[in-house]
Amino acid sequence: MRLILLFTALAVALGLAVVASQTPAPLPISTPADAFSAGRAMADVREIARVPHPVGSEDHARVQTYLMERMTALGLNPHIQTGPLSPRAVQRMAREGRSANGLAAANLVGVLQGRDSGRPAVLMMAHYDSVPGSPGAADDATGVAAILEAVRAIKARGGADRDLIVLLTDAEELNLDGARVFFAAHPWRDRVGAVVNLEARGGGGRAMMFETGPGNAGTIADYARATRGATGGPSSNALAVFVYRSMPNGTDFTVAANRGLAGINLAFIGRPDQYHSPAATPDALDQGSLQHIGSQALEVADVWLRAPALPKATKNAVYADLFGLMVVRHPPMAGWGLLAVAALAAGFAVWRVRRVLGLRLGAVVRGAADGLWLMAGAVVAGQAVRVLAGPVGGRVQSPETYYTLLRRLPVLEIGVVLALSGLALLTIMGRAGGRGVALALVAAAALTTVLGGVDPVVLGAAVVAVGLSLWPHAETETPWEGWLGLIALVLAMGVVVQALAPEAAFLLIWPVLVAAVAAAAAGLISPRLAKGAALIPAALATAGVGGWLLMQGHGVFLGVGMDLPGVLGVIALLVALLARPLAPGSGGGRKAAPRIAGGLAAGGLAVGLGARLIA
């Protein structure tokens, strides 16, 4: 029964993640005038992205003329603001074999007048230039077209209280020069109170709000309220904002955020093979992505245009969307309270189980060690798949390596997920470790070193994983000690992350809270886990929270997976944390776990190698 319940819960989790990761259906041209329609916006996408239109090209001038006409027709009274290209932009053009002589960044700026122009204005921003060789249907014709459609919808909803400034920047692909020029010299720069920026790194997927201005609690409250009416709902979490701030990447929004402005930065990063590619055509664009990004941008801008006050920098919020249905948020300090509740629930489970069965401290410690083994093994296995997928090298120093990896990223994700699923299965079944597993990890570490060079992180993880694999431990008749060990480990990790980076701690705190409450409920129902009802809390947690975790993992991998494929080890650990009590104490399924895990890991490595041929 347990084995059936385990795989049913995992299958439901996977199904929820897949369904929730889909883009919404694009709304047709016949959609009511006050709503966002991807069907209407696609007319602009097709015109802008007919062919590549980098700065200085004839088609760049064509797109500029077209957009000025569109902005005029929308009543924005546009004008062109010019400014010099930066030295870095000039150098980039030279590397591309193009001359910057006589060229300047040319922003297209217009305004939709509100009832009170004395109030701080809302700025909607996207760039209209593309890279050479790519039509740029997603990056960033989608953003430009979405803004134009949003302006039309806002007008259809009636006059707003404050002005809407529309800024279509130039030379973003060169060095964010258009945004720099606007915020350095335009007379309207000091009127801006909040910013909505639209971007893309790929040709599809759900549009995520991945960056905000500083002190974002007010911004997130408005985003949560506004996106309840957006097609496809919200898509954002505090971890994405936290991680992006630590990365060297930048968009036009970077310039606004550096000025301390409130705002949101939206982008979709699915179908990564289309990023800066000749394949980024209007026909290849996922129109559901256009619908999602445009609808979110419209609803947030509309809320701010009609709000009594715009958000100010206060504290950062801890938040995440739940399957695109709603946003759950709380202050950073509330994380300590949630950890305390989780610890109390886990303590109750320990008390109940000790009274009936007793607990061996050594076995609980071994359960925690299994979780460490899983994360360390994930670093090794993930990097092994990565080096097999190739090419090996620094993506920042080698653009060709970067774009090749983007093309292979979906296949690489499949390979990493398969390999890590094998490790997670062993952890769930309480079969982590053993000599055969240790030898496999040594081989994987050797493979990464031979193909990818010496990596101290991978070698350190291999030492930890192999050492824990060889640590002997007796099998237990119930999963309680392994389950409580994993809960203790994640609680400890949650305390550390809460202390150092409270915005990111929710990814650990929320699942361990659910797992601890499930353990308390199971202990109350049947400490021996003899009744099927005692397994229901863990099964529901695995299906629901596990699906949410898999969805988060997909977004994380698209963002940083090419550099840190082992990051999915944290997701694997949290899924194992939820599913651990569903493992059978004995029987054929438990004995077959090492063979199944080995097959999954081998399949992951094979898929990684196949990425060279598939993509």
C-alpha cells in the first residue's frame, strides 16, 4: 500500500507542476476592449520583428518610424530623445563588425495624461532594438507590443488619476544605453514614481516577476492584489528577486532600481533556444507568454495609475505565488515564528513516537545524514550530466558556450532531474549509501574532473557524499527515524538561511512546516503508522507541496541550471522530506530501490550525453 501511495503522490505532484507551469491561452482580437489581448498585440509583434533591427540598421529606422506612428495614434504625443552611445556599446559594435560613427541612442517617449499630472507618474518601459541576426520577436518586440496594447486597454477603462509615461528604449542590447540616457537627462525622469519593465530571455514560458525596487513590501502587496485579475495569475517569489540581485545580469530596470525607484521587472525565459537567435520569429513565439506578461503588466500599471499613493521603499517581503492562483506573503521576521511552530510540531511527533516505539538518536542522526548525502550527491551527479552535455567553459567569457548551453538547457534539465530522482528515491527508501553507490559517485566525480577540469566544489561534495555512503547503518522497520532526521536537518538549514537571507528562507521553512505538521498528525493518528489514515497527511503534503516545489525547481533551473545544475538537490531534499514516511519498511519495492535508482541515474547521464546530438 505504501509503495502505491508513494508513487501516486509523486505522480500527482509532477502533474500539478506540469499543469501549473503552462502559459495561459492567448485571448483573441474579439476580447473586450478593457482587457489585454495577445491577439491584438501580435499585430505589432509581427511588424516590429519582421527582420533583425539592431541599432544603426535600416530596419531599426523602420521600426522607430512605425512605433512613433503607433504611439501617436494612441494619443501619447511621442518625441525622440537622443543621447550618446557609451564606450562599451561602441566597443561591442566594433566586435560585431559594425561602426558606431554618427549613431546615438534614440528613445521614444510619450505620455498618457492623467487627471492630476502633479502626482508621481507610472513608467512602462521596454526596448525596441534587437541584436544582429535575430528578429527579436520575444526580446523585446513582445515587451513593446504589450505596452502598446496595455495603453489601449487603460484608455478603454477610462481616465487614470496619474500620468502614464511610455518609454521605448534604444540600445539596450548594447549596454542599456537608452535607459541610462533617459534617467540621466530627460526632464521627466524626476516625475517617475514607479516602473513596469518588460523583458524576455527566450521564446516562451510563464512570465515571472523576478526583480523589484528596494524595500519591496508595498510593491509586492500591490502586485498580489493586481495580478488576481491577470490572465494566468501571478508568477513570482522572493527567492527569484534575491538570486537575481546577486547575479551580474542587467536590464533597463537595473538603471531605474539603482535610483531607488519602486517597480517590477517581468520576463519569460522558456524556450531558451530562441534567445538572440534567428529562430526568434513571431510565428515561433509562444503567444501565451505574451498574454501572461502583458496582462500582468497591464493590471499592475492600472492599479498604480489609480492608487492614492505609489509604493515606497520599506522592508523586503517574503512571498511566493501558489500555482499562479494567489500570492502568499509575510514579513521577514515571521519566518522565525514559522520555524518555531515547525519545531513544536516536530517535537510533538517525537514525544508521541517515543512513548510507543522509542527512538534511536543514532538512527535519527543517520536520517539527517541521508539528507546531506542527497545534496552532496546532487552536486556531483548534476555536474556529471552538465559536462556530458557540454560544452565546458565559462559562459560569460564565451558567448558561443552560453548560447549553445541555452539551446541544450531543456534536455540538460531532463537529464539532471532523472539523475537526482535516483538519489532522492534512495533517500526516501532509506537506502542512501553503500559501496556500490560510493563507487558510482567516485566515477561521476572523476568524469567531471576529466571533462570539465578540477572543481573544488564538486570534489568537496564528492568527498562528503562518498564518506556518508560508506557510513554503515542498520535498516529500520519504520520510516520515523529517517523522517524525523530529515525534518531536523531542514529545520537547521532553515534557521541558518533565515538568519543570513530571510527573503530566501521560505523555500525551506514552508515545506518543513508542512512536513512537521504532517508528522504530528501521523503521530496523533497512529504512532506505529499502522493505519492507512496516518499516511494521508504525508501523501497530501507530497502531492501538493511537492508539486509546488517541482514548479519552483523548474524556474530555478531555467535561471541558473546551466551554471549550477546541482541546485536542484535542495528541491530533491525537500520532496524526500515530504515523501519519506510513505516508503515501505521492507519488501520487494525497498530492495529494488538501488536498481531503479541506478537506472534513473544512468538514464540521466545518457540524456546529458544525448543533448549534444538533440540540441
